[in-house]
Amino acid sequence: MKDQMDTLLENFERQTAQLRDAQAVAAETTAQVESADGLVRATIDAGGSLAKLEFAPTTFERTTPAQLANTVQTLVRQGSLQVKQKIADLMAPITEGLPDLADLVEGAPSLAGLVPPIPEFVEEEAPESPRPESFEDAGPILRDDQPPAPAPQRVRPPRADEDEEPPSSWMTRGD
């Protein structure tokens, strides 16, 4: 029994060290993605956030703002999925083969169902957007033949008699 516990303790210490190292690597994990046309490049950090965004010098001559926005969104989504998959691949060997509580203690309940499996992060097809390609394609916000509506005016309610005493409250100390 002592030998078995020593072996389990050694495995636990080894896996703890591996996990610590993997977490350090995971924290530094990034993904760099580039658009098919080479106009946009993005770097995504370990948290899935946009860390760096670069545009080719001719980007604004070769695309519309709406297409550029769509490209950036797509790249951030792709990069975020790549980072998640890299981290999942990094952690998978450490979590494989971990003993279950039922394996260690006779009669103990199994905890295997409580730990979710590491998912595969694959890119889903983005739904077609019903939005126009650009703001100009959507038409004007105001019609040329209609003047803008006047701003609403604030009307103060009439004040009560000035002779009335203000209400007693904690703000006026009730004097």
C-alpha cells in the first residue's frame, strides 16, 4: 500500500510540474492570421483578444470599409479558435491518464463525469449577413426632402408657492 501511495504521489508531483509548465506556455500562446488577399494581418493573444492589427499600405484603396470590417472580424474569430486549439492540444497530454478517485480509493464515487472532455475548436461558417456592403449602399439616414425633426424642448413644471416650507429630510437636517 505504501509503495502504491508513493507512486501516486510521484505521479501527482510530476503532473503538477507539467501542468505548471503548460500553463506558463499557454499564457504566452498567440496566433497570427492573415487574410486571403494579404491586406490584413492580426495577432490574437492567449485570452482570445486582438493584440495586434496590421494593414497593407494599399488596403484602403482595394477594399470598402464594410469588407474590411468583415475581414477583421473573421480573422479575430479564426485566430481566437487557433489559440484555443493550441492551448487544448497543450493541455491534453497532461489531463490524459489521470487516475479517477474510484481507482485510488475503493468504494469512492467516480469523478470522471465531472471533468468535461477538451473540445475540438473548429471554425463554423459565419452566417450570411443581411447588412448592406457599406453605409452608402444602405441609403441616406435622412431624406433630402425632409428637414430634421426639431429637438424636443424641456419644459419645467410650474413651481409651488415660494412661501411653502421645503419638506423635512435628512438632506436638510430637518431644521
